[in-house]
Amino acid sequence: MRLSGAQQQPLTSAICTYKLPLAMKDVAYLDRLEQAEALLKPRRIEILRRLAEPRTCTQVAAELGDSPQKVYYHVKRLQQAGLVELVDERRVRGINEGIYRAAAGSYWLSPRLVGTLGPRKAQDAMSLGFLLDLAEELQADLAQLAAARSGVGEPQSEGSDLPSLGIAGEVRLAPEQRAAFLDDLRSALQDVLSRYGGKEGPAFRIALACYPKGEPA
């Protein structure tokens, strides 16, 4: 789920001056059931969208047509799950009012929240199941890298710029071309692995996927 900002009621300097403690993370990877339970409610998702920019519960409530008390309840549940951050407070008519912001720009739910039902079957590399397993592993790897960049989990050893590469494209193949195309892809990847498959230096994972793209309705 990716968040997008809505029209914000400004927090003027006459009311409050706030400083964000850290930049918003690009991705929050949710791998605990209590996090998923806190997130997967339509009203809380709407609140999170409003909190793409720092706001108070009163401001969010005015946009959603709810009471500040109801919004505050949902915000506190999201905060307890690590999905919302308190970035500052302002004092209004003798009461401290929190200013909140979503913890990340998008949220990924780990497939491991449900897990594989029954024993995992051995998959042929040409099967859809193999691609699904590969996508799950890739998502987990990327979440670990994102956490390292945010200062969570294992620290990085080589600075903040990750030497990573993503390439995506689309081809159109006649039925008689498909087997040769897949053979060419396999050969190209095997050539790269054989030339750079030494035992020295940090390990890099290479994943190659090819699948039919559904045509838009």
C-alpha cells in the first residue's frame, strides 16, 4: 500500500514549530500479526493516507468527518504497531495536541504472516510456484536492505548507496519463438554467473523472472 498526501491544513508558526526527527522511510515491512491487524482496517488506511504529511488528529478528523477522539484511538493503535510516529506536539487552549506522521511511504505485508500451508513443494524452475517463492524471497531481502538503510537491523558495511540494479522490459513473442527465447535468457544468466561466480568479496543475489503479462481489460 502506498500513501499519497491530501490537502493539508497548515500548521502555522503562530501555533507550532516542529522538526521532524528522521526522514520518512520509503517502505515499512510488516512481519508481525499485530502490525497487520492494526493496519488492515479501512478507516485506519484512510487515516494513514492523511498522515503522509504531519497532521493532528483534529485536522484528520475534520477531513474524514469523524470526531477527534475516534481518530486519536485509531492513531494510537497505529502508533503502537510502529506504523505512525509522533513527530511533535503543539499546545492549544492549554492542551497538548500531538502531530503525527506515517512511518513510511508504503507498507509491505510479509507473505510469512500466513506462511505456507502444508509442506513446501519442490518447484520446477518453469513453474508459477517457483516464481511465487522467488518473489517472496526477493521481497524479504529488499525489506532487510531497507531496514538497514533506516538504521534498523544489521548495519550496512559499505555506506548508504546500495550497489543494486533493477531492469524490467517487455517483449512480444510468437508461439514458435518462446522456447528459443527462454533458452537465450537461461544461457545469458548462466554466462554471467560463471564469469563472476568466484568465492571472494560480498555476495550479490541475481534473480531472473519471465512470465506472461496479462493484457488490460
